Amino acid sequence: MSTTSALEPLTRTLKLKGRDFVLIRPGLTLTLYMDAPLHECAPRCADAVSAYVEHVGPDVFKTYLTDNGYFRPMTPRQLAKDLRNLRNLPADAEDYRVVYSQGDESGVGTHAVYLEAATQDDAGEVQLLRLEFPPPPSDEDAWVEPFIDFVCRIANLVPFQSGNAGLAFKHSWVLESEARKAINQLLPRYHGFDPSFDALRFYMRGRSFGAHWLTLLGTDLVQKLGGQEAIRSALPRAELRPLNQGLVIRAARWPPLGDVNRQGRDIGCLPDVARLLRPIRFEASGLGQPREVFDATVWLARFDDKDSQPWEAR
């Protein structure tokens, strides 16, 4: 079964005002957690958002989220305003949010920007930047290297501490509790997906969310794990790419689905990566639902006792 055909059934919709509302949609995402202060982070995030918009095309986005929580038609003027504001935040600014979507009132689209940055009043709080992409265009290799190169380019633009890229369940910013339920129902089967859980940013300081197809570690976390050579020694089957401030760990040739109903044969060396990251891994009892409904502790440790698989397995 191809990746494309395996992903198609994972979209979830519901009827809303007589229309099919796309609640969640599988695709590729890049998620970066940044522990830098708001005023240091904001202008560099502007550079990242600008690079992403240039990469996917300025006409991709149909809507943006207003300060009062409504989606409005996206315009070049709104993009210019947000980039200008991020690069020139006033000294008393406490937060800034950017949400652009290719989707409209019918829900999740193929592309999106999500930036949530604040003054970090909570001890564990970090800034969050997530860039969303369509599913892999094919089972061929042609798209893979350009995608990884772009991930590295964005990571070099922002002061990230940790992050990941690969398959994820993208969700709408309305009906979020329903979206979370739908995602949490799929996670126990599809181990290769990120849940796109926005509230993680309140707890991620000094942490990695765990192993993913591409796992990004900033310099501080690399040092906590013993340095690049120690990581390379612990992960002989992974591909490591240096960044300006950290590195990227690639665990498999292609983004894994990790479908347990198919024995998860495509997970590459994700188990080895997971065991390496255990000392710095985020811990939680739930991801938007009570533990008795969805046990996040078990899910976060899903690779710990598994064997790694061949790099090119599908």
C-alpha cells in the first residue's frame, strides 16, 4: 500500500451547517519549540514565516485568524502587517499570534502557519511555530531531500530548542475538543504521527517531544545528551545533519506511518532515537483528554521497547 492511499482514509469530517467540515487531515508538518524571549524570537519568526510563504506561494492561503477569533479572507496586506509587527514589536507587547490557513469555513486545509509567542509567564512555557504541508506527493524520493533542506533552512532562521518534522494530524482551530478526540483515537494505531497538540508549548522548556521522522535538537539539548559524537555513536543507523545551532536526526528513509496493524515495519530507527531522548522527553498524563480516555504516558513511550527496523522498510 502506498503512503498516499494509506493516508486518504485518515481525514475526519463532520456535518456543520449542512456542510462537510474537515476536522482533521493527515499531512507533513514542521514544529519548532523556541525558548528565546518574545522580542528576540519574533523578528526571526517573521523571517521563517516569510520564507515559508515564499516557498509555498503567497496565494495558497485563503484565511487568517483575527484577534477576536474569527477567520477572515487572507490578503497580502495582512501578511505584510504581521511581518512588520513581528519585526517591530513594542516593548510592552505580551504576545503575538499568527494563524494562516489554506482551508476556509470548511475546515483544515493543505497548508497552514501557526505561531504562538508570548512573554513566557510560566516556567515551562516556550514559543511555538508550526508550518503545515500536504501529504508526501508520492512514494518516490524526489520530494524528500528538498523537504529536509527546507526544514534545515527554517531551523537555521529561528532560535529553536527542539522540534520535529514528519507526518502529523493537522486540526482545525475551531471545534478543537472534537478534533482532539478524533486525533487521540488514531494515535494508538499510527505511531509515526505527531498529534499537533498546541498546548504543549506551556510545558516544553528544556524538553523534546520525542522521536519523529526528523527530530531537531538545539545546542543545549545536544549537550545534555553528551554532544554530537555521543549521539552519532548511539544512533549508528540514523542520519545526522548539523545545523547552525544543533542538529537534525533522520530516523528512516521516508516518513513512517508506524501502523501497528501492519507491524510498524516502516519505523526505521525510531526506537533507538526514542531511547536516546528519554532523559529529555516531555512527560504528560493526557493530551487534551483525561488519562483514562487517552493515556499519553503510554503513547509517549510507544517506541521504548520496540526493535528498530531497516532504514528503507515500508
